[in-house]
Amino acid sequence: MNAVIRGRRLLALLMLLPVMAYAGKPNWARKAVGFAGACSGNCGTVRIVAPDKKSVVEVLYHDGDAYLRVTTPNSQPREIHDLFNSPHNDLEWAPDSQAFFVDGGEGMTSPGFVQVYMLDDPQLRSLDVTHEAEQDMVKTYPPCKALYLDPQTCRKMEKDPGYNITAIDWVKDSSALVVMMQIPCTQNFGGILCQVMGYEVEVPSGKILQRMTAAELRKQWQKEMVQRLEIPEPPQYQQ
């Protein structure tokens, strides 16, 4: 009899493995839940419950790609079929349960985008709250003054920076977000590679509420980051 019971318990555990395999530790934002953007095989549903315990985001997979189903009180479930197929993704609810963000990227150290969703939007459209911060980063570390960048390359970079953007945490409720902006650490970015700034931005407008140097960002927000923020060497500019 004991062998039968142990067998049943093992079977129950194995049935849970698909979910456990694709949800777990966050990649960048410490309070978030991590999930894979692509899945081959039998992938279980990942449930991420809001702080108020009334709303929930489910991560599901269709043809191997992730999509979201959002269920809130007194409304029909809504689905989000944006691009969540990056290898690594983080999802974090706002403390007031009225919004959530998704970080996504190709690698553990190179998040590529931040998407914000407000529950009061019937269509749950993705909000870009980082454009103003990205433009400020371009002005702070001007590509066309950096060493090792030719004029054609730097002008393209000014229009389409291609920086790494990470949401770190919500501020108070769902009205503001702290994001980290990093210039990728590759030679393609010449003398400004690896530079970092932090921003507190208003949601949903994206207005900059606070600017932070890399040192200020680490001092104030390192505890909410999964990875240690390294302070970069000073940028190198043309004479």
C-alpha cells in the first residue's frame, strides 16, 4: 500500500513539473516572476496572482510562443498576444494591482524592452513609458561625440539607440516606475559603451520624474535588482 501511495505522489509531482519548469526566479526585477517566452513540448500554465488576490495573469503557450490571459473581477478574461517570445521575461504586478509590467530580452544581462499594461484599458494595450528616458540618455551620452563612432553610425544611433531597458520596480502604486537604461557593452557603441542611468518615470505618460546616475541608482535600488549593478568606467569622447 505504501508503494502505491508513493507512486501516486510521484505522479502528482510529475504532473506539476511543466509549470515549474517555465516559471520561477526573476531575471532582472527581484519582485517579478520569470517565465520563458518560448516553449517546446508540454508547457503548463503559469499563474501570477495580483497582490489583491482578485486579479491574475496566466502565461500560456500556443505553437510554442507565450501569450497572456488577464482575468479581473466582474469582467471576461482578456488575452494579450504581443511579442513575449524572448528567452527571458519578467512580470511584476503593481502594488495596487491596477497594472503590471513585462521585461523581456535575449539574455540575462541584455533586456530589450519594457511593456506596461493598465487594467483600466479595455484593450490592454502595451504602453511605452521609456521613450522620454531613452531620449534623455542619448543627450546625456551623445553618440556623435563618442570616440570610435563614425558620423553615419552615430546618427543612426541617435534615431534608434537600441539601448537595454529594464523595469526594476513600481513606485508606491501604479503611477510611477523605476527603469534602468544601459548602453550595451559592445564595441559597436564606441566610447559610450556600458554607460548606465536610472529614471523614475510617470505611468502612463512616461514623463521623467527623477534622473539617477549609475551610483545613485545602485544606492537606492540595488536591493530590488537580481543582478549587481556595476558602475561603468567614464565615457570617452572625441577631443
